[in-house]
Amino acid sequence: MALVDRMEKQVAGFDNPIVMINHGDVPEDAELLRSQVESRLGIHNFIVNPVGPVIGSHGGPGILTLHFLGSPR
């Protein structure tokens, strides 16, 4: 998954005690993303939430976001 590939490149040297995943009415995709991050990077603390109506209206149904500490910005 491209999101996890990018995260893997950017997290080197950063402590990510909590990773946040947001989704637009696709909880099964959010769970797949969570499990891939957990298995590839060993992170076990997640906050998984649906996006609100404002972000949802801009991103549309099916949006997935991944938030973590990393570099470059």
C-alpha cells in the first residue's frame, strides 16, 4: 500500500507512539491500513476515526488519511 510505503520512508528517526487514521465511510480499508502499519513498522497504538462532514465533503467517500511524525515535511 502506497501510504505505508511512504510512511516507512519518512519515519526513520522519529518515535511514533500514536498513529492516526481517518476514513470516509470505509472502516474496512482503515483496518487494513492499520494492520499493515502495525505489521511493517511495529506500531501498536492507533486512533481510527471517520472524517467529519467538512473534510468528507472535500475528500469524498472512500478517503483514507494517515497521520504520523516523519521527515521530510
